[in-house]
Amino acid sequence: MSLLSPATGHRRTVGAAAVRALQDAVPGVHLPGSEPYARLTRTSNLLHPVAPLAVVEVTGPDDVSATVRLAAAFGVPVAVQGTGHGAAEEMRDAILVHTAALDELTVHPQERWARIGAGVRWARVLEAAAPHGLAALCGSSPDVGAVGMLTGGGLGPVARSHGLSSDTVRAFDVVTGDGVLRRVTADEHPDLFWGLRGGKGTLGIVTAVEVDLVALPEVYAGGLWFAEADVPGVLRTWAQWCELLPHEGTTSVAVMRLPDVEPFPAPLRGQVTLHVRFAWTGDAAVGEEMVRALRAVAAPVLDTVRRMPYAALGEVHDDPVDPMPLHETHHLLDGFGVAGADRLLELVGPGVPSAQAMVEVRQLGGRVREGDPCAYAHRDAAYSLFVVGLMVPEVAQVVTRDAARIEAGMAPWLRDGGLPNFTGGSGPAWAQRVFTPLVARRLRALSRTYDPAGVLLAARGVRG
Ligand SMILES: Cc1cc2nc3c(=O)[nH]c(=O)nc-3n(C[C@H](O)[C@H](O)[C@H](O)COP(=O)(O)OP(=O)(O)OC[C@H]3O[C@@H](n4cnc5c(N)ncnc54)[C@H](O)[C@@H]3O)c2cc1C
């Protein structure tokens, strides 16, 4: 007797047939149990493992087209992954297209643009652009994939002065759900150009992207870490200070509770600390003036703010790179200010029990509000709140409850919605958070046109 429902049994049979057909049609098909499958399905958040029927390690757009067409013929969904940094759903019963081998990268220094394959991480782009004094608008972690980040809009450490990363996109090469490779620009398929900037993987599998580079060899940037006793004073000052900060400055704060273990630096671990991140793209002397207000509140225990090459921008947030089991919640705020800072201190400040490793407030605004209309739906949000807890089994329930407590406490500042790159989950619930109803409706219409069979797993959210 089978323990599977007839529907599950049928899906499995169809899935197995699709995988067999794929093995005949495309090279690089890896099955569960193999070393490449294990390597390519790795995710950086261990709480979000992926377990597709098979992984196709594509080597070019033709492999992507063939996979998408074949999967559509069998009615099997297709997902995409480049690094596993943004994995959100299990992908069971789906085929995963893995883009790591799409590793082309060309910098055109005279015309200031770069062509980036879907498997390339920001670190390589930064390194290649730096010798020409040029910068690509990466996110806080250079380890993240450029294409994955750009399809979600992309809010980097210089976002307030230089705008949303996806506003620098000139062109996408994308295989849409009908299996057709299309070049997409503001003039060619402008509807897809709108939708791919912010729509994540709902409309297709991007194989390469072309972005403008900006002349920005150096920034005045880094992090200031403050000890437990100084957290309230600095956080309140930061909240006032950032409201007056010109657009040349991009900043965020994180209330951190780092465990008292290696490899965390001794002055930061085992206590509540405040990590202020700052990147100034104007005159460094003016940037230094700006930071003086924070340095005057208390002496930081660690201060890395200095003139630095743009290529070292990853040091501003100093994001971890090792995989960890993380519970993450994300919200958008209409404002913050001293009242918001006071509330946050009541919720997670020194002396308050909190199970979160990091509670981050990012200031948005500035040039993020500008730019052509695209599927990125929340340009006008003032701040974002990101709450991250380490999900070790003993405290898993506490972490989840604690995140809900923080959300409830910050309710007066919260607005509906979330950013596609920071909002976990999948399906309609995810789409409802990251897209406004108007954006979702437009994406649904595009999805029906370019993906008639509904083969793209990520499109389920907008198709309902
Ligand atoms: C440490 C860390 C720091 C971060 N900092 C920032 C930040 O500062 N700003 C910011 O905006 N985001 C940030 N993010 C979020 C990050 O941009 C998203 O998680 C992004 O989706 C990661 O892309 P990836 O390709 O690396 O991940 P993957 O797991 O490979 O992909 C995640 C998703 O991106 C989409 N995608 C990936 N490749 C393609 C493709 N070829 N075609 C179409 N869609 C594709 C799909 O929806 C896919 O499910 C951060 C994430 C981490 C882990």
C-alpha cells in the first residue's frame, strides 16, 4: 500500500519522467544523492533547504531554454538559483536551474558599463571595475549574486546617493517561461524591462545582465561599534542625525547580540552592541564632519570608518558568509525618529531579554525614491526593519515568539509591504507583501503572456 496520495504519486511519476527526458536533452543534470546535487542545492540560510527533483547546471541560454520547454511540456515547475543566498522555498516537485556556470564578466571602462553573467557574485564585479575607478551598485554583501539582487531591486550601502541598483540595468538576457531567449531593454520588450526590475524570478530566468557603472573609486565609509552602556545614547542620536543626513550619506544601525564565542571579536561578543553603518559618497572631509556627531556621543569600541576603495564596501556591513539557521522577518517603516528609537530600546535594548542576534534599521529615501517606474513597489518607504534570530533547536520557539513581540511593539511605525530581496516565503502570501495590487496585476498579465503554461515556480505568487 502506498502512503502517498494519488495526486502526490502522480506528480512524482511525472517528475521522474521529466527528469529522464531532461537527461537525454541537456548536459549537467544532477540527481539527489550526487555530489554536484548536494553542492548546488546549498543555501546560506540552513532553515531553507532546497530539495528539487533535479538540478540542471546550465552552461548557456540554450540549456535554460531546453529545460524550461521540457519542464513545461511535462507540467513540472522550474526554479532558479545562483548562490543560494535568497532561497525561500523547498522546490519539491520542481526542477532547479543553477546558474553558477554562467560566469561571463566584461567591463567596458570607456562607456562605463559591465555585462554580468547570472552566476557572477558582486565581489568579482567590484574587483573587475575597481582598476578603472568604477563601481557597480552592489548590496551589503559582495558574496551575493548580482542578478539575484538586481531582480529584487537592490538596496546597497550607497543607495541613498546612487539609487536602487536595478535602476542601473541597461539590458537583461532572459529566458521567459515560454522558453524563448529575449533581449530586454527600455526599448525592446519594455513591459518585461519594467517587470524584471523588482519582479524577482516571476517572469523568467535571466542569463546575463548589463549595468551602468558609476565613477566612484573611493568612499568614506565603514562601521562604528558601540558598547552596551552607550547603545541607548547613540541609537537616539542616530535616529535624529539620519533625519538630517544629506543624500550623500547612506546609513543603518543594528542592535547586535553576538554570542560570546570565537570568531567574534572580543569587545563585541557576549554583550548588546550597536553597529552603525555609514557610507558617504561626497567629499570625505564632509563625511568625517557628519560622523563626528556620532563619535561625540561615545567612543566606539571599534571604528572602521575611513576613506576606503569602493571595492572594500563589504566592510561597511561586514555580513557573515558562513551558512547558518536563521529566522528572519522584515518590515517597512513610514518613519523612525527618537520615538522609534526609544521603542526599539524598550523592545531589544540593553537589559531587555531578546532572542534576536540582530535587529537592523536601514534608512531608505534619497535617490531610492527616484528612478523609472518598475516592479519594485515600495520606493517611498522611509526605513526598513530586519530582525534576525539564530534558530538553534533549544530556542527556536522563543526566537519566533520574540520576533512577533518586536513586530507588535513596532506596529505604530510599520506600513504594509516588504522588499522582494528581504521578504522570505513564497506564493501568493509573499507576492501580496512585496507587490502592490497594481504591480501584482501587471505581473500576472505579463506572466500569462510570456509563460502561458505557468512553468516558473516564482510566478505562482502573482498567478494565484
Ligand atoms: C548576507 C546577505 C546580505 C544581503 N544584503 C542585501 C542588500 O544589502 N541589499 C539587497 O537588496 N539585498 C540584500 N540581500 C538579499 C539578496 O539580494 C537576495 O537574497 C538575492 O535574492 C540573492 O540573490 P542570489 O542570486 O545571491 O541568491 P539565490 O538564492 O541564488 O537566488 C535568490 C532568488 O533570486 C532570484 N534569482 C536568482 N537568480 C536569478 C536569475 N538568473 N533569473 C531570475 N531570478 C533570479 C530568484 O527569485 C531566486 O529565488 C542580502 C542577502 C544576504 C544573504
